[in-house]
Amino acid sequence: MDFLFDAQWWTQPLGTWMAWTRATAAFFIFIAAAITTMGLVERAYPGGSPRRGIFAIDTTRGDRLFITLLGSAFIFLGWLFFFGTPLWWPLVICLIWGAFVFLFV
Amino acid sequence: MNKPVNQKAWFFVLPVLLLVAFNAIVPLMTVVNYSVQETFGNNEFFWSGVIWFEELMRNPRFHDSLGRQFTFTLTILAIEIPLGVIIALAMPRKGIWVSVCLVLMALPLLIPWNVVGAMWNIFALPEIGLLGKTLNTLGFDYNYTRQTGAAWFTLITMDVWHWTSLVVLLSYAGLVSIPDAYYQAARIDGASPWAIFRYIQLPKMKRVLTIAILLRFMDSFNIYTEPLVLTGGGPGNSTTLLSIDLAKKALGEFDLGPAAAMSLIYFLVILLTSWIFYTLMMRNEEQ
């Protein structure tokens, strides 16, 4: 399992079509997995659990995922603007942001 | 009652899904892949991490074109939406003039974008163009190829001329759908024209106006052809909007990595703004 900690393994090109790397593939697998999870949760608890959270907007589970992901993108961009790399701290902030959105928004 | 469940219908969606996959999803994913790599052509890529995003977020050239883009979009929205509503209110509701007005309004929308740019380019030329020559004869020092203010004036006037019609047509559709009973009730109550507009027409137009604002926001934020043909982004960089800057980077300088990063930030800004706007409009809708 050493290769998981090998930056080279993650970032080397995988062929030329669409210029894939394992890192970007992992990103899309994460997004796809998040959407699939939403589908599975919806199947188990139908209705989307709508509610009006602390921002006074109506959200369903899917909306909350969307807000989490979009917000995370801007958290990373904001961090790059103010502090630059590395991005471990904004990752932590994004996780907190995600938890906050799913619990209260 | 048990409804019959037939999942076969999903197969009919497959062709569209394939089409969307190849014209939207695959390119978008490719852009994400490009945005973290560097290429020197020859379809060879080298990992560069988030360096393009970091560079862009701190790049004054990007800030400037983003600022110009917002200035442009907010200005045209501030002009086109009220103007479109006013024109729609002034249009006849019955009789032969309805069709005439609708056709006249639809005409600018039918003209291809590059033709609009070329038309205004010639129309505004200071030596031979009707607009440019007239303004100069009247004593205004007007030359959109040299003056930033004149270039912006021409650009915004062109967009207003081209797209206000869309707002007019949508608002008009909203207006004619209001039943007469509302107006009768207003007359009985002795409501002023302003009160009729504020409490009957405006609320009834809200949905179409939401669509109009969203469409105009997204379209004007993506505008490329018209300013490119009209001013080419000049004088200097003064009308280089985001998309022109992006095309310069991607096609002119062939910097695929930075251009991809820029596209993604561009995409995120549009997504965020549209989402905020839509959420706000829909929240008021329910209250």
C-alpha cells in the first residue's frame, strides 16, 4: 500500500485522452460517490428531508450537498488567494463547513 | 391504488444522456484534468498541482477582467430590466399593433451575434459611421477605437439594443397572462397606475422576470462574440471581458493549464451567482 503515499503514483499521466491522472480520477470518483450516496439515502429515506435551516432557505439533502461542494470550492480558492499552498487547513475547514451545512442549513 | 411501474422509459433518455456526456460532461472533466497540469503541446502533460489556481487568484490581469465583467453585466442588467419592463407596459394588448410590436421587438434577437458586432462596429466609426459621425458633428469627441469611455458606451448601447427585446418579450408574456378581473378590482378600489404596477403587475411578472434576469446574467457573463468584433477588447485592455481574456490565454497563448483553471473559476462564479439569485427569488416566492 506504499504507493498510496507516493505522489508520483497519483500524478503521473494515464494515457493522453482527456489527460487523466489518478488524482483527478479520485476527485471525480469522490463526487460520483457523494451523488450515489445521496441516491441510496433517498432510497432508504424518501422525500429528501426538506427543511428551512438557519439561512432561512429551503433545502433538501441534495441541496445541502451542492452547497457543501460549491462552498468548499470557494474555501479552497479563498485560501489560495490569502495563504497559498499547502491546502490541508482549508480541507479541514471544508469538512467543518460540510458538517455545518448538513446539520444546520 | 397500485400504479404500474415501468422503468423501460429510462432507456429513451439514454441517447440524450450520451449526447450530454460527450458535449458537456467529458469536456468539463477534461478541463478539470488540464487545470492541474502543464502541457507544451504534443499531447504531453506534466503535473503542476494547484499552481495555476494560486497564480490566477493573485493575478491582477484576472482581477481586472473579472471586475470588467461584473461591471458590464451589472450595468446592462440595471438598464435592460427596467427598460424592458417599461417597454412591455407601453405595448398594446389588443389589436393589429400587437403583432407589429412583437415582430419589431423580436428582430434584434434574430441577428447573429457577430453580425451585431460588425453592424455596430461600422455604425459607430467616427469618420463614416452614422452614430460616430453624428456624435462628432454635434461636438462630442467620440472615438471608440481610442477612448475607453466611448468604447464602453458603445458596448453597452449595443448590448441594450440587442437584448432588451428578450426582457420585453418575457415581461409582455407575463403581463398578458394577468386576468382582467385584477384590473377591474383595482379600478373599483380606485388604485393609482403606480399601485396597479406595484401590487398587480410586478408580482405577476416575477417568475418571468426571474428567468429574464437569470438568462441575461448568464448570457452577458459569457458574452464573447459581440465585444470581440466591436472592439477586440480594446482600446488597450479596457473592454477585455473575462471570456475574451480566456480565449486569448487558451487559443492565443496556448496556455491550456492556466486557461482551464480560469474556466473553472469562471464556471464557479456563474454557478454561485445564479444559485444565490435563484434561491433568493424563489424564497420570496413562497412567502
